[in-house]
Amino acid sequence: MVALPSLLGQRRSEKARGRKFASYLAGVSALALVCANATAWMTTNAHAQVDFEGAVSQSIDTTQPMLLEASNLQYDFDNDVITASGSVDIYFDEYTLEADRVVYNRKTGRFSAIGNVRMTEPDGNLILTDELELSDDFREGFIRSLRIDTPQFTRLIAQSAERTNANEITLNDGVYTVYTSPAKPSLWRIKSAKIIHNRQEQTIYFEEASLEFLGKSIATVPFLELPDPSVKRRSGFLFPEVVFKSRLGYGASIPYYWALDPHYDLTTTLTPLSKQGALLQLDWRQETLNGGYSISTGGIYQADPDEFVGSSGDEDFRFIINTEGAYDLTDRWSAGWDLTYATDRAFREDYSFAKFGSASEVSKIYLNGVTERNRFEANAYAFQVSQEDNPTPNDPANPTAPFSPVDDDLQEKQPVVHPVIDHSVIFADPILGGELSYTGNITSLTRNTTDAFSVNNNNRFRGVEGTFTRASANMTWRRTLIDPLGQVFTPFAYVKTNLYLMESADKNVTSLTDDTIAFRGMPAIGLEYKYPFIATFKGGNQVITPIAQIIVRPDEQKIGELPNEDAQSIVFDASTLFEWDKFSGFDRDEGGTRANLGLQYRLQFDQGSFVSATFGKSIQLAGDNSYEIPDILDATGDSGLETDQSDWVTALYFDTNTGFRIGSNARFDEDDFSIQRAEVTASGRYGPLSAAVAYAFLGERPDAGINEDREELVGSTNLTLQENWRLFGSVRYDLVNSQVVQDAVGIGYDDEGFSVSFSYGEDRSRNNGEPVEKTFFFRVGLRTIGDTSLSTSSE
């Protein structure tokens, strides 16, 4: 660091030396300010002005400390030139300048930085050049062999650059590109005879621009405009996407983004289609103080609706709207919605190339509240099905009359849920040394048409016409005790209550009670016993844990006399073996005295790999077996629990801790151990190859209308060819019918600046494989510029 008093030894008179030194101090200050603000010609309107009396005025914060470091500092009194040389570093107001030499000529009012010049701006931009020259008001300047690296990993390179006014810099023979690391160039770049960067407009203009890929020009335009890389939101056209579908024809989506405000924006998209006319989309998004919402809509007046004859899409005007919102009401409460309406069921499928927000078949409004020991959720639901009506003629042997035929009136069979409320509390204070908890539920819904089907000449009901409201309140107590031998005893007790209100119920469903109000309760007491045996060995340990449960309770009441909306699915496997009540919801309560018996095993190795297994069964000891007695749906048939001695269930999981894992669940017949249900999943990675495969088997279930075994294999794989290239594919295979149901294959390239992928897929899942739906998809993306895609679909 140079000490200023070192110049006092100049061979001048004391008086002259005093005047010159005062002038020198002003010159050094000016030099430091000019150098420190050299980056302002690229970023701001700030400029420094030096008067010959040594006063300095400029728009940056001059109260900030300035530090100048150099090996040598010289002042030429005769020419009024200040020179700093030898590893020059200047720090001022978050600006830095590094150079081999910095020269300031006070007579011409210009300064220059020479040799290995590096300028760093407060916003992170790094300017690299061999020589920089600027006027002292920062309005004019010149740089040779310029390179600018931004924090957004974009790069500007030019043979020379000129500053022509306070806001604009012109780069001659320039290149714009992105990079993942300073030493790794991008696969693409924009080369231009002239690049103009307007900081005030935050825009980069290109004249005679050429888009180059792998060094070869693939497109040339006379003029191109891009937003500054630092701009997060900017109005303008986005990249178009090309579309082809057999019923729609060829087309291209042309989106325009409107940055209306920092807190809201709008995207309009027009997609002309050769067969159907133009699809118009509007997407509005807005952020508020405690949340945000969006509205997405699309509509088209179809030129040829006959292309969709036989489906609900055979209409002149088709329309869809989705709105989604989420708000934090307090630090514990949140609310929101996700609502969709479409003029027809097939709109989302027919125009699947377009995204209409989060549009789906399910619409909901919600209110949530969570604390450490309390949880509250309220949801209202409505459903708009996408499946077309395809009535199944009544089979004389399996009639559904007087109900609507199967697969007819599908929309009218969907309920409106208004609402479903879940509330749970875990009480802080122990009761009798144990934990007391409460779970409540209120469900209210309305359905316009009974959803009936027939199995073996018996009518079953997925849903019943009318309005049904159920209020449930469950209290649970449990306590865990461990004796000196390590045996674990967990006594527990619970009581479940359900109050039903039924209005306008379908009188043709004769099994339902005629009462408008009905009550049902289920008390229970039980005990769980565990005795883990632990054995250690060099390299790991193993734990063997026998488990037994017994639950005592009365028989379930009013089976088949009450609606069943939320307990329609029963999956009995190792994951539900030790559930006290294996029904999935509140509309059924398991009754009778039952024992659950099983064995758990875990083998743990020190390096992290492990094996875990579960095996067991459930036994009805006394009372009526709830899984044997059908309700209005008969969801319990062939569940594996319908006999006093249930089927055997088992689970096995192995994790190598090196990327490979395999897990399985299976249910075996109680008598002959034949497989009733099985699932096996495996995934792993070896070098550049990663893959996953899943196998599923479900035995025939005549009581549920499944008259043959189902067996499928699903697999997917990804192969990394080089650092950025990958091959990927998937297949779904029906083992029973020896048929490929779905398959897809593709190739892709991805890095931080460029991505491209191509895929081809076939889908035979509809109409027994005919016709085959074929889909091509191509996507390319350039970081900071945008991405585009081409999708085609045909049958």
C-alpha cells in the first residue's frame, strides 16, 4: 500500500510542494472515484466530475471509505498525470477494479486501466478486458477485447465496445452466450455484427444476428431483441410450440407475456389449428400480501366438430376455466381453492397440448389449521368426469333395473361433497398414565342418481341418490409399559360414534334404513404385546419381534342399512395387519373379537444396508365377522378377511444402501398358500444405468366383478451415455393377454445452458388396444431465451 507522505521528498520549494501536493491529493481522490465507478458505464447513470481546485462531486456515496493499493504510485507534475502501477486494486462503495496499471490525465479528463483489467459491480457483473478508457463524466468511453460475465451465467464478448451515452453501450463483432463454468462453453451462441445493451430499457438489441449451434449457423435474422439477463419479468412474445393431432390438424401456439406489475401478469396464447380454427388461452396470475391466485381459461369455436362425433366434444363452442388460490390467514391457518369447469368431458384430452392451470376432474375449496397437537381440515369437493357415457345393456341374469345402467349418467352419479371436515386432537395431559386423542369427521354430500351395478344377480351400490350427512367422533386411549425383561405391553381402548342424517334417499335401495336419523356406536378394548429379541454380530445386528394383538368389541350394527361412501376400499396386507380397524374410512366399523398375530424381522448391517420382513395373519375369535357380511357395496368380498382364519400376509424389503432396493407385498390363501395378491417393486443404479420395475398380480374376484386374474409388469430405465446425454424408455405389459399396453422411448441432452429431448410413445389401453394412440414429442430449450416443443398425436 502506498503511503502518501512519501512524495514529500520531491525536489520543489516548500511552498510549491504544498500547492502541488494539495492538487495531487485531489487527483488521487478523483482517480480512485473514477476507477471505483468504472463499472457505472455498464450499470448506472452515476458519473464523477473533478474540478481543477480539487473538489469532487458525483452521484455515488462519497462518504464510503476508499482504499487504493498499488506497488507504485507516481504523479507527473509537468503533465498533470497520476499513475498507479503494479497489482493495482481499488475498492470503493462495493465497486472493485484490478489492473496492472491505472493512469488518470487531469488535463484531458480521461483515465485508462491497462493490462488484465477486472471490474466487479455490486450486482455481481464481472468485466474483463485488456484496456479500458473513459471520460471523467462516464458518458463516453472505449474498451478493447471486452468480456462481461454476469451472475446469471451469461456472457458478452466483443472485439471492441463504445459507451455513447449514459445508458447505452455498443459492442462490435459481439457474441452472446451462456455458460455452466468459465472453462466450459455453451453449445449455442448468438453472433452479431452489433450488440446494443440499453441499461435503462433493460434490453439487448442484436443487428445481423446469427444463432449458431456447435459453431454452425442455423438461423439468421436482421434484428433480434432480448431482455437483459437480470430481468425476471418482461412483456413480449415467448417461444411458439408446434402441434399436430389427427382431429385438430397442424398448428402453433403463439404466447405473449404481459408483465403488467411486479405482483400480477397475464399470458395470452393463440393457437391456430388447420382443422378446428383458433384456440384462445388466457392465464392470469397475481400475488398478494399473504398468498396468490391464478385464473386460466381456454375456448374455441370449432370449425369441424364432426371430427369428435360420438363424444361430448361434438360441439361448436368448447370452453374450460380453472382457478387456483392459496392464502395464509395466520401462521396456523390457510385456505384456498382449485376449481375447474369445462363445457364437455373430453376438452382436456382433445386439447391436451395446452395447459389450463391445474385443471383436473376434481374441484375443491379448503381450510386448514395445524398446531403441535391439533389438526383441522375442511374440504368441499365437486367432480366433473372425463369418461364418456357408454351404457352397458342390462344382462337378464344380472339386472340393475330400476337403476340407471352401468356406465350411463356418469356425471349425475358423481356426488357434491359439502363438505368433509377432519379434526384431531392429542391431549397434552396424560390420562391414567396414557395418551388420550380425539378424531372427528363430518361428511355431507348430495348425489342426483344412484350408482348401481350387479354381481351374480345382486345389486351393489357405489353411491345412493339423496343427501347424506354423517358426524363421527372417536376417542382413543393407549399406554405403553415395558417390563424388566424387555416385554412391551400396550393396553388401549377406543369408542367410535356415528350419527347419520339421510334425506331424499332413493327408495329403490330397499336395504337402506327408512329412518331419517340413525346412530351407531362401537366401543373396544385391547392389548398389544411385543417381545423384541436383539442379537448383535460383527458388522451388524438383527431384531426378531413377535407381535400379538387382541381387540374385544361388540358386533358391528346396521351393516348394509347405512350408506358407505368412504370405506369402499379394503387392502389387507402386511401394512394393515396390525391396524385395530382395517376399514379405510368412517362408514364401517370393524366388530367382534379379533386377534392379529405376526412376526417382524430386521437385519441391519453397519454399512447401512438392511433387510426387513413381516409375516402374519388375523383371526376372528368371537362375534360376527364384519368382513364376511356385505354392506350395500360388498367391498369386503375376497379381501382375505372374510373367513375366521384370514389369508397369510407377508412383506419383504431389502436396501443395499448403494442405490439398489427391492420390496414386495403378498397375500396367500389361508389353506393352500396360493397367491391371491402380490406386488414387487425394484429399483437400482449401476454406473450410468438406472432402472425401476414393478410387478402386480390380483387374483380373480367374482364377488367384485373381476372374473379373471390380472397380472402386469411395468418398467422404466434411464441410461446416461455421456455426461449430458441420456436414453430413456418405459413399458407396461399385460402378462395375462400377452400384450404391450403402453410403451415409450426417447433420447435427451441436458446441461445448464441447453436441453433437447425427443420421445415416441404408443398407448393401447383403450378399446382393447384398438386403435393405437401414437405420440411424438420434441422439445428444445435455450436458457435465458426460452424453449419450444413439437407434439403430435394420432390414432
